[in-house]
Amino acid sequence: MSFLEEWKESEYRKPLILQGARQVGKTYTILEFGRNCYENVAYFNFETNPKLNETFEENISPEYLIPILSHIAGQTIVREKTLIVFDEVQLCERALTSLKYFCEDAPDYHIIVAGSLLGVAVNRAKFSFPVGKVDMKTMYPMDMEEFLLAMHEDGLVEQIKKCFAFDTPMPAALHDAAMRLYRRYLVVGGMPECVMQFANTKDDILVRHTQDAILASYLNDMSKYNNLNEIKKTRLVYDNITVQLSKKNTRFQYKLIKKGGRASEFENAIEWLSLSGIVSRVYKVEQIKKPLENYRDIDAFKIYVSDLGLLRAKKDLAANDILYMVDEINDFKGGMAENYVNAQLTTNGYPTYYWESERGAEIDFVIQREGRLVPIEVKSADNTKAKSLKVYMETYKPDYAIKLSAKNFGFEDGKKTVPLYAAFCI
């Protein structure tokens, strides 16, 4: 909301594209913002009203469009006072292209467009994307901090932030409570509807039902917005991610999707999943130098899903298996903790990478934080012997490293120890 309010007041405001995976709350947020900050909202949905496309076929100049859109919306669109919303805009390429002309010829109209598969649409060949003429923002599922706030744990959030800033341990009772909430977050995830249902009902079965419905809508998208021979491959890759995360080495392997699987066969499928916001790829860096992006190895990467609750539903794990961290899921615990940390870092705007030495020492994440390159080691429990971190620190001598585990806050030997529930503070 505060981002949208700043956007509204900015003298450099351009039409805004809000993207993110399906069901992360894009439409809800925009409409809530419109109700609170504008006199009226003119809302157009290209999925529920396919006829809208015809409006954009002949002419996409604002002076032509505004009177017609006013008529369709049944209300006058007034400069500065009306918020114009195009939803599911990936279904109308001309509507996206029209943003260029809104930016150039009619900048005092406030316009936000949203779509769950914009990344996919924009990369289609025939697309004229309004480069440089739009502002862009990506929405993610709720992170651990937002989950805690939804659970009315505002005091706990403040305490976590304080302990993170000063490396002082949390009181044991609070630390245990926060670890329980962390495991609860692994079950519920950050999809707003699931979080709301859990906050209101504490009913795991209801939450799981909603997660399954969201997974079904993703599969539906795979067949709707994808060409035929890619559909099967996209589903194969998506179904295989939980298998990959259960391996000791979570680096993505094509041969695990199917025998003899190759990059050339599955590349487009992985690209589709990344562009739709359902998964993210974390590349290996070959050297620890700035900018990290220059040293990534495009053939070595890991794939994490965007939401922990959907990961749990996809793996078909019972809530209690995770809440009590039963031994049967030992193989999956490490991959799940890594996936969780990646989601928190991504939400905070970090591009994430991982590092491997020639002898197989591995650092789960390397990020650039406050101008420094910081290694992050993730452990799912409190056994935190980190040989790989020692190798990394001897090789690159970072200012400090971060160790995420079930242990309480602390700082020694250049290592900042952070409990998993506080990953959002990084």
C-alpha cells in the first residue's frame, strides 16, 4: 500500500504494471488502494469480459479509448481522480501496448494493470512491450513477518527485529514460540487466502483444500497459456521440483525429470514456470566478485517454488509431519528450509545465488547486502557444524557470514547466527 501511495503522488509516475503469481492478492490490493485513495475506480477484466479486446483493436490512443472505457465502466473517468485498472491484461496485447501512449500523451490518467502471466506474455515474439514507459512492481506471497502480523504477533515481530539488530538471544520461551510459528508458516504458506483462513479458523483441512485449488489453477494456466507440446513438459518439471528438493544436492538435474532428460528438452518449460512467478531459479556463481550476476553459471541452478504452503501441498505432507518435524521427512527438511529462506530473500528484493568449491563445499546463498557480499548457510535443525562455510570464509574472507538454523541469535567468529524465523530481517 505504501508503495502504491508513493506511486500516486510521484511526479514521475508512469502506468504501473503489477505482476506476480496467481492468487498472491494483486487485484484485491489494487481495488483496496483505489477505494481508499481515489474518487472512483474504473475496473476492466479481460478474462471475464473477452469483448473488451475489440475496443483496443482499431485505435489505442487515450483520447479514443477514454470515452469508450467510461461508457463500458458506466462511470466518468476523470484525470487524477479515477483509478483505471486493467486486470488479466496478458489476454490483450494491444491493451499493454496502449500504456506507452498513456505515458506519452495522457500522463495525468492514473492507470494500473495486473496479470498473473505477464512475464510469459511479454516474452512472446509478436509483443510490443512499452519499454521505459511503465513502472513495474512484483508481488510475492506473504513472508514470515507478514504471516506473524496476520497472527496478531506484532510484539513478537518487534522483539525479533531487536534481537536481529543487536545479536542478543531471544528469551527461551519466545524463541520456542517463534520456532513453532515458523513451522506453522511452512504448513500454511503465504497465500493471502490460506493465511486468512488459518487466522480465522485454525483449520488445516480447509487451508489444504484452498492450496489444492490454487495448485489446480496453476495447472489450468499451464494448459491455457502454453503451446501444446510444452504443456506436458511444464507439468513434468513442476511435479518434479519436490523430488529435486529431497536430494542431498538440491542442484536441478534434468535426468531426475525423466531418464536421459536434457536441458534442450526442458528449458522452455522451466522458463515458463519462472516467468509465471510460480518458481524461481537460483544460479551458481563461479567467482565471488561484484556484480555477482556477471559470474553466474547458466547451466547450474536450483529451483525453488514461490510459496511454502503450496510446496507442502504438492509434496502431500500432513500438517503434523511438519509441525513436529517427524523423521520420515528428514530427506526433505534441508530442501524445505532452503526454499523458505530463498522466498524470504526474494521478497526482500535480493537476487540470490549459491556457491560451490571445486571439492564440493557448498554455500546455500550468496547475496549482496549493504554493499557487501554475504554468504548465508541454512540448516534445518540446530546441528550447525558448517564445514563449507569455513572453506568459504578462508577463501574469500567476507566481513561476516550469516548462519540460519534453529539456534538462537548470536555472533561469534565472524558468523551472525540467526534463527530461521528471523530470515525476513536480512
